[in-house]
Amino acid sequence: MAKAKASESVPNRHLYSRISYLHQAATYLASQTQSTEQEKHKSEDKLAPPPSHNLARHLVAGIRTVGRKALIRPSPRMKQSLCKHCDSVLIEGKTCITSVENASKGGKKPWADMLVVRCLTCENVKRFPVNMPRQKRKGLREPVLAKAAEG
């Protein structure tokens, strides 16, 4: 009798689990706010981030390190929720501000809407197209026939 084939498994599953755990922990810590009145009065500098925010940034740096070492490509959704410049977790209303812009000739093109995410820590801006399908990776795209072959 032949051996039954093992079910297809993801290589480096433990690293994907680690990245997922680090992302969940960083999101949780970044969403925490100062809860007691004493802590609010202690921090006189309103612009200083809470201590848990710095720990969240450290965890995001760990996500990037694990991903680079194992050559793991994080999901687009995860990448969109992290700031490249300061390693902050982007949570709408707490660590970032989002708005929709349309800079196409006075907003005449409805398909040119851009979701603009501004990080409150480093003031970096990320832009994402709204209502546009994502382009496939280069290896998965279908080749375009050359127009020179037609004429």
C-alpha cells in the first residue's frame, strides 16, 4: 500500500503565527489609552505618546524583522495598517487621520478617489486608490501583446 499524501501545509507556519501574534499585540497596545485621572494629570506633555505606544512600535519593528529574515510577504491589509516611517500601528482616530481626496481637475473624475491616511506620529501620508482593483504581481500578470506586431 502506498502512503497517503500529507495535506498541503504552509512552510514556516510558526513564523506566520508569530507575525500574526505580534500584529495583534501591537494593535491592542496602540489602541490602549490612559485610563485613570492620575495618569492624565501626570503627563503634562500632551503630545508625548503613552508608554504602550512605544512598545507597540517595538512590536511592529519585530514584525518587519521576522518578515525580512524569513522572506515572508505580509498581507496588503497588514501593510496598510502599519506606518513605514515610524513603525506605528495606524488606528483611525487614535494614531492616524483618514480622508478621501480627489485631485483630478477639480474632482470631476469619480473613479480617481484616493484614501489618504496621515500618521499622527510622524505626519507621513499614505495614499490608497478607492474602487480600483489591485494590480497582480509581475509573475502573475498576463503578457500584453506588442502593438508593433499588429501593424
